[in-house]
Amino acid sequence: MPAPLRVLVGSQFGLFFAGNSLSLIGTWMQRIACSWLVWEWTHSAFWVGVVSAGDLLPGFAIGPFAGVVADRWNRLRLNILAQSASALLALLTAVLIAMDHLGLIGLVILITLQGMLQAAIQPARMAMVQQMVPLEDLGTAVALNSVCVNLARILGPAVAGAMILYLDVTWTFALNALFTLIFVLVLTRLNLGTYVRRPRTRTFFGEMTEGFAHILQTQPLWLILLVMLCGGSMVRAMIELMPAIAAGTFTENAAGLAALTGAAAFGAVVSGLTIRSGSTARVLYRVQVWWGIGALGAIIVTQTESATIAIIASVIIGFTATRSLVLTQTFVQLATPDALRGRVLSVHGLIARGSPALGALIIGFAADRIGLSLTVELSSGVLILLFLMSVPFIRAAVAKMNDPA
């Protein structure tokens, strides 16, 4: 069988892939539902950024600790506990919204708690992949997991947009709770291969420092993570701001949100299905190009008054963001020794989760003062300028990878 089919059918990874996909889609459904609620309550792009920050920014504080925990303790047990707590929080949020007992501050608090749980478990969830497949299939499994994670970031908002339009926003939280519980059941069915831990020669904080030191000493790693920080803050953040973008382009907010998030999801699916492996060294160039194209899409979606053009631009954003994120995560997983994988993935995770929230918060704050279109035009221009300035560093890193001696 082809390698992807063999990995999905012939190993435990297929079961994990299905459950993880559901859980992640539910997580991102809830995220866009929160943004929509806040926009309906406040009509402020800044507050949309605040709720995104509450969900995503905890990774900056928790991520490094979570990485050490993922390398020290049982990753499967950690996932079961954290996902169970996450399901209960989502269910509580749904009940409070249905009873009309949840306000703006309460929503931000609940979503921040949810974000803390997701940040705490992300390194262990990603690092588990290598315990499910034979060594020769690890690259394929990592690529499939990357596609799963990054497609969910686009598909979840699209499903949420449709549910808000045709049902009620409360159901997005309830469905997220159900999806997460299904994932918990899947996790209890897994029997992972033995993870051989190294003898502990350092303290907890010493191991955390070791992870950061490895990244700083490995030029391709810190370069690609820096590129993802910039791209996530200025391009991927557009997904978090879709409620504000829809309000500026469509007469009906919910219909516009469903159309734009659905278009971004379509672009993400096409990107995921057409991605091909290539030279590892060339990935550094490719992710820059894709983020740059995404920046142009961000400018178009906030400048145009045409719904059709806005939908096309959203397709571009979904395609390029997914392509960039999948390539980056695959590169990081394969370039990191197993003994350090949890800690390096924690840094990757905090950037992947935190950069869109940070970008949405800053862009939203500026948009309330000078307008969304001008803010995005300036931020996208800065992104492209930064990428041009980084070309000499990337050229040196690629040369080193091609000639390690």
C-alpha cells in the first residue's frame, strides 16, 4: 500500500488521527464561535483580539513547562486527563451560554482556562506520534499529523460559521465537548510503544533550558520558527479576525462569516491534499514564499468591497497558511532528536498557537483606530520586508544543511 494508507490503516496512528482530527476541529469551532459572540456583543476588533489572546497566549507561559513534562512523563495518560478536563469546560460554557448566564469577562476567563489546557497538552499530543508507527513510517505519520493539525485550524472555523448561520452558537460549544469526549475514548484504546527515557541528569528547569539551547544552536530550527512567528502573526491572524472582516464586506454578518471561513477551509483542504515532500533544505525558502503570498491575500480580503474577491482571497489565505504550517511542523519534527522532541515541539506549539492571537490582538487594537484595511496593509508590508531581510541568513542555513561538514 502507499505509505499514507499503510500508516492510517496498518497502525494505531489511524485511530489516533481520526480522534485527534475531531477534537482539533471542535477546538477551532469553539474559537471562532467565541470571536463571533464577542463581535456581536462589542463590535470591536480589539475585543475579538482579546478573546483570541485569552485562548492562545497561555502557550507562551505554559508551553516550555509542558515540553519538559512531555519528555518526562507518560504522554498518553497526560492526554487523557487534559482532554477530559477540556470536554467538561466546553460543556460548562455551552450550558452557561444557553442559560444566558455568561458575559464578556466570564467568556474570556473560560476560554483562557481552555487555552491553558490545550497549551499544556500540545507537546505530548504531537510527540506521541513517533510511538505509534515503525521508524520507517515516521516521516509519513509526522506529515499526516501536520496536515491534520493545520487543516483543523481552517475547517473548524468553517463548520462553526455554518452552525452559527443555520443553528445556534451554543451548539458549537456542545459539539466541541462531544468531539473531545470521543477523542478521550479513542485515547483509552491506544497501546503505545515503549518510550525509552534518558536518565535524568538535569533539574526540571535545566531540561527546559536544554530545549531552548538546542533550538538556538540549530540555525535552521530557529530560523523556520521565526518565520512562522512572523507569518502566524500577520497572515494566520486573519482567520481570528474573520468576524470583523465579514462585517466590513457582507451585509449579513453570519452569512459572510460562513462564506469566508468556508472559503479558507476549501483552500486548506486543497493545500493539504496537494502537498508534496521535497528537499528539507528548500523548506526554508518555500515557507517564506507561501507566507508572502498569504500576506497579499490578507491585503486583498480587507481592501475589497466585493464578496467574490473576498472569498477568493480567503481561499488564498487558507491555502498558504496551511501549506506553510504543515511544512514547518514536518521540518521541526524530523529535525529534532526524540529525547528533545517534547521540548522543541513545545516552542513550536507556543508559536503556532500564540502568534495568531498576538497578531489578532495587535491588529485589532490598531484597526479600531486607523481601520482594518490600512492596518493589514502595513503589517503585510512589514512581513514581506522582514522576509527579504532574512534571505542571507536562510541562504547560509541552507548551505550548511546541504554541506554539514
